Amino acid sequence: MTGKLGLDPAVVARARELARSAGRPVVELARSHTTVSVERAVLRLAGVHGADPEGIPWVNRLVDAVVSDVGLGHGVALPVFAAAEREQVTDLTLLAQKAAAGSVRFEVPVGRAATAARRSARRAAAAGVRLVDRRRVERERLVRRYGDAPRRPWIYLIVATGDIYEDIPQAQAAARAGADVIAVIRSTGQSLLDYVPEGPTREGFAGTYATQENFRLMRAALDESSRELGRYVRLTNYASGLCMPEMAALAGVERLDMMLNDSMYGILFRDINPIRTFVDQRFSRQVHARAGIIINTGEDNYLTTADAVDEAHTVTVSQLLNEYFAHEAGLADWQLGLGHAFEINPDVPESFRLELAHALLARELFPDAPLKWMPPTKHMTGDVFRGNLLDGFFNLVGAMTGQGILLVGMMTEAVVTPWLSDRDIALQNVRYVLGAAGGLHEDFVPAPGGFIQERAHRVLGEAVTLLERIVDEGLLTAIADGTFGIMKRPADRGKGLDGVARHEAGYYNPVTDILEASR
């Protein structure tokens, strides 16, 4: 028996082995397929940028033209670079413009033409990957220069005005008030756009559009705050939805520090096709690994649609699957912000003890991961006094169980988009609890054989049983049956399925080639 919960190492090892067995067929599926977003991410790293007068990115125009001529199964790199050689075009954005005008045709090259195209594609992709590498080194240098957050957990706070120029002063004010990580919530519905909007934006709904320029503007503003405060302030956005691979590439280029990147969130809560999602998430995680980005997974969302007590084991199963998929893609433990949440109905007897058990189980199963601990949202009623108290309990569990990333709860959750004053009060709550509790996690040890240990053992046992079933029937079938978050998502349905293709003979992706060669 190990740790404060006395978990059986053999049971923990069994759970991880089952997660590997459940995940392996999905990885093989991802390795044998591509998507339009993976191919667009390749071209973005190879230098395609900008959008046409209608706002459609040139990278979309170029991939669409290739698909129209030769399909997606060979990848776009070889047809694009072969065409660039024939047209004597060195700027791929210009090639995209010519293709959109109908003046360029694409074909899959063979022989010497294929060899030359492969060499050119790898050279261009390598330049993009080197830029990501430089931004990672830059982050490490700035952390050394300005210093890191003075404590764990990192305090993670959301801004979501819809207007990047309003987000910036709110983010800087939050950093001054103690936030260590600023998350810019994405505009409602953006995850279902099959393109990345271009330029700075001011018209998002309940969030701000994720664009490369918005990434750049916010990163520059938080660098100013880092200099002012003498600590590096981290920036978070989303690598999810139909453009997950492109978001990952843009985040690496613009030096974001964390990205929301869950293996199943888009499937369950945005009805994106499962195969599309698993292919996209593998590529995006490979990019995150190279960029030194911490991913945040979305297990907390399951508990907004399913009961947090009865379905707690599904969160553990998802955490184990996310860990396997992340490791397979090259992410290290320090990059795994695995999600869990404080979503048990406060009226349930012993709800606080149950939350302690679940949080400590996550902490002990993943001791080297910077777990992302999510605040209560489902049971907020509009009573701001009760809500602030509930957030205080959430913060206390975070302190008692040594969480890594603590998302600041808002007493006005589900009432209004929080005011700056709401954020100030919420941050006061966090600072008071973390300051008063100090290193309480060092002293907190649940009673041997008591309520908390028993609950944790039960959840882990139920997780093992569920993983055994998933291994038998297959993960895609389990998702179709509504195993996670009670959402039923069949593998032959969902948004974005038409943007998926099985690899043809000779498929080539220069970015994947570079990233996998470095491991």
C-alpha cells in the first residue's frame, strides 16, 4: 500500500495497463488517418498565412484545391511543393492565391519530382518547427529572468469579454491581483468553425475568437505584466474543436503556455466525429510536446451532464486515457494538466469528504502531473454568498490535496459574465485560503480504513471494472454507448467526418516526420 490513500500498486498498475490496451487501437487509427486540419497545420508551419477578402484563410483555400484535384489521402505536402516547383513559386501563400483563382492544378508527384517535393516540404516544415523551438527557449529564458509563480497551485483565472482589446486590461488587472495563469475563453461556437479566423477581433460572444493575432496581442500584454510584477504570467487558450491541430501550431508559434486539449471533449460536448477528434488530438499533442506547452484536459465537463458521485470513476478512466494518449504523443508528466472538478451537489451528505477523496485520488494517481482542479459551477444558484462560500470549500480542498492548477471560481457563475469586482472578490477568497492553509496538504492524512480512503478505493475499483469493459468492446463503442458524460457519439457520425481520410500509399507529413524523429 502506498501514499495517503493506501492504494494498492498492483491495482494502479492494472488500471494503467488497461488504459494502454483501450487506447492502443485508437492510436493506430490516428496513425493511419489524416484530416484537413492536420494538413492545414502542416502548411501553416510551412509558411502559409493570411486570408482572402471574404476572411477565408489562404491555407483553407489551398487544402481545398488539393483535395479537389487529388483527394486528401496522400497528404497535401507533396502535391503542394511539387506544384510550387512547377510554377516556380517560392511563397506558398501566393500559390494558394493562384490555386483559389483556378490557375494551378495539383497532382501526386512520382519519381524525381516526388523526391524533390519531399525535400522542399521537409525544409519548409523544419523552419516552422525551429520557430516553435525558439519560442520555447524564449519562455524558459523569461521564466528564469522574471521568476515563476511563488506558490503552487498556480492561480488560473478566466477573461471572456469577446473583445481582445477589452480582454487585455482585464487580464493585466487579474495578474496584478494575483493570477498566475490567464485563460482567454474562446467565442461560443468557434470550435465548430472549420477555419481559424484571421486578425484581431472585437465581436466574440461569451468569449473572444482564438486567432493568431489575438494570441500575439495577449502574449505581448502579459509579457509587460511579467516585467512589471517580477514573475512570468502564463497564457492559456484552446486547442480543441475542428481546428485543433492549427490552434496547436499557432500556440507554439506565439508562445502560449497552456492549451485546453482533451482527447474526448469535442466528441462528447460538440458532437465532432470521434475519428476526426482522435486524429487531430494526436497531432496537436505532438506539437504541444515540442513547444513545451502544458495541456489541460476536460474531465470536469462530464460532471456537468452526469452525477458527480455515481460517475466519478468515469473521470478517473478518462484521466488514465488522457495520460496514455499524451505520453504516446510525446508529452511529459509535467505537461499533463489532467482535469477534475468540485461538482458534487452540496446538499449530498458528506459532500466535502467525497470531494476530498476524489481530489486526493487524482493527486496520488498522477503525482508528477500539474493537475487542473476546476471549481463548482453546476450547483451555483445565483446566491452569491453561498457561491463564495462554496468556492472557499473548493479552494480548501485544493490546498489540502496539493493541486497544481486551481481555476478561480466565481460567485456569479451562471448569473452574469463576471465583473472585475467579482474577480477581485474571488481572488481574495483564493489568496486567503491558500495563505491561511499554507502547507496543509503536508499534514492532512485521512484515517486508515476511513471514509475518504474507502471512497477512493471504491472509485479506483469501479474505474478498473469500466476499463476492462472498454478493452473488451473498444473505446469507440464505449463512447457511442454514452459511457462518458452520458453522451452517445457513434464513430460514423458527427461534425467533420468528411474532413477525414485514410492514408494512401506514400502519404507524407513532414511535420510528423520531424516530430517523431526527435523522440
